[in-house]
Amino acid sequence: MNSETESLKEEVLRCTKCELAKTRNHVIFGEGNLNGGIFIIGEAPGRDEDLQGRPFVGLSGQLLDKILAACGFTRSEHVFISNIVKCRPPGNRVPTPHEAAVCMPWLLKQIELINPKILILLGATALKYMAGPEYRITRERGNWLNLNSRLAMPVYHPAALLRDPSLKRDTWEDFKKIVYKYRELVNPNHYSAHV
Ligand code: SF4
């Protein structure tokens, strides 16, 4: 991590700007490669993430890692992963608009420092707060959005795929578009055994 991101991380780990600070075990700053070119945004840490202090380590995270692997992507090389809010909402509820509004500046600062070529918005909450409340994941998934001159691909959240496996087919089509775009913008020689 470079020094700017390190000092941002130290600040975020001390954050008590919203009520979620009272019930969390860990602040989940995010993890991955700062220079990988892809920034993945989820909703919020869940129970497993809160206990381990890492993003996307539960069942959803394992599924996300499988999808990334099929694309030829790994956390250590190609992506950085974080969330709209950095502390777990009790009972894994959806973050409130207030919590999201208070926490979002951390995420926006991360994106500014990391400067990814591609954003992946995992699910309705990431789409809503990154693009706007009028955006619907069922309508927008699979379509590139331009968010302040940055390309963003909304896809279903892996938790939704676990609830409804029939969404996996569309999701794979969306991730194929991400691989094509990655070859176009980051590495023309990117290898994926499946795309
Ligand atoms: S959720 Fe965000 S704003 Fe709230 S305490 Fe955690 S880091 Fe701070």
C-alpha cells in the first residue's frame, strides 16, 4: 500500500462517525491490489467479514472468488474489494441512507487514490449509492455506466446468486463483458481459460 492509502486506512480504522462503530468487531477497509485496475464495491461487511476483518470471506465471498477465478482475476493481482459501508450493520441488515452517506466519503477517497479503470458494482445497494436511487439492478445489470468519467458495471450481488442460482447465467455474461473491457483498457494479453 502506498503512503497515502496507508494513512487513509489508519484513519478509516479509527472511524466512529456512525452508530455502526458501536457494534462492529472490525472496520473492513478493503483488500486487494491497488494497481490491479478493477475496484469491486459491495454493500457492507457481514458476520464473517466482521469477525475476520476482511471483505467477502463468507459464502458470498467464496462465490465471488470463483467467478473472479473463471475470469482469470485474483484479489492479489487484479482487483481491490471494499464496500459502501465499512462496518457491519447488525443482523446484516441493509445500511441506512444515513450510514451510507456518512461512510461514502471513505470509499470515494479510496477510489480517487486507487484510480481504477473499471468499477464493479455488486448489487442494488452499491448501484444505488454509486449511481443514484433511480437505478435498478434488474434493469441496469450488464450495462456499462459512466460515473464521473469512470466505467462501472453493475452486476448481481453474489448473495443474490446464492438465493437464486438462475441469476448466475446473466451474471456470467456480465463478467465476460468485464474481461473484454479489461483486455481493452488494462492488459490486452489478460488470460482467462473461459473467456
Ligand atoms: S460504517 Fe463507516 S462511517 Fe460508520 S463507523 Fe464504520 S467506517 Fe465510520
